[in-house]
Amino acid sequence: MGRWITLDTPHGPIAAWHARPAGQPRGGLVVIQEIFGVNEHMRQVGDDFASAGYEVLVPAFFDLVEKDAVLAYGESERGKQLVAMLGMDKAVDVVQAAAAMLAPAGKVGTVGYCWGGTVALLSAIRLGLPSVSYYGARNLQYLDQAPRAPVIFHFGALDRSIPPEAVQAHREKLPQMPVYVYPADHAFNRDVGPHWDPDSAQLARERTLAFLADNL
């Protein structure tokens, strides 16, 4: 369904997976990658949201530090290095550029996974974009900043990288934002990994689509 295009950003051009719906878009959606790059799974996530009616961009954030970086799921340390090299400020700039390109589709939101879950939260805080944050382990440092748009959070109860007290901090710091916890591990939405939980992924998707329908 999607295809590669070039997205111009304040820091130079990058690749982005662009997926369009069959009919008139319900809005625009920036899908924010995990630490492994825009691999086949992330492109499929983008295509799935396009099939639900949204015009989607999945930017290849790592192009700003390493062109065409797509990592195996065992290369998490390398992914963390690339994330550190990129930095959050540039990541938010990329989201802003993608949102501007999607503006003709209507109101724009974000959905992010893992590292992208925290970028999604920052997109609500800094850019005012309605956002869905899946298991953002880096969220805690930003919870004292008030989002300018609605956010919902998805977490796995078995996720050792985000302990229960971290999840509870979201409820205490941002009581107006829904926090959902599933009987699953980190990356439960990734259907190509050992932590995939289809029931949790489906319920989270239903809640995500309902949120997008209400806010885009």
C-alpha cells in the first residue's frame, strides 16, 4: 500500500514510508518507529493505519545520523546509540516536518512505539499533536510538562523496563490522560517478536483507533 518518499526536515532530507487510504483521509498520522528503524514491521504498521482511513508517514529518523539504518531486533544497543546521536529535539523536528506534509489530509496526530512512544508524548507537549504512546520507557523525565493535546498511554504489565511505579507516575502526573495496562510484555504490539500478545495488541489498536476518531 505504501511507498518510499523523501521528507524534507530542518536538518536535511530523510526517507519516509508514505501510505494513503483508499478514500478521503480521516486525518494525518505520523507513525514513530522503535529503535530498530523503519523496517518491514513498521512499514506494515503504517499500512494498517492507512487501511483504517488515515494518510500516514513513517519517517526514517535515523537517516539524519546513519542513512538507511535498519537493525535486527538483537541490535538494541546499536539502536540506543543511534537514538542518542539523533537526540529528542531533532526527532521532534522530524515529526513537525511530517505533520506539515500531512496537513492537507486534515488534523494530524502521532502514534509511537518504544523510543517512538516518548517522541509521541513530546509531540503532544511541544507540537500540540494528539498522540498515542506505546510503552515509552523514556517518558518519565517529561511527565512534569503539560501536553498541549490529548495523549493515551499503552503499557505491558510484564515490561521490566517500565516498572509499575513508572506507570503509576503517568496516572499521578497526567491524571487527565488515559493509561492502559495489558497482561503483556514490552513490544506486545510487534507481531514479529517473542513478546507479541495478539489479544493485547488488538485491544490497544481498538482504543487507539477510537482515540484517533475522537481527536483527528
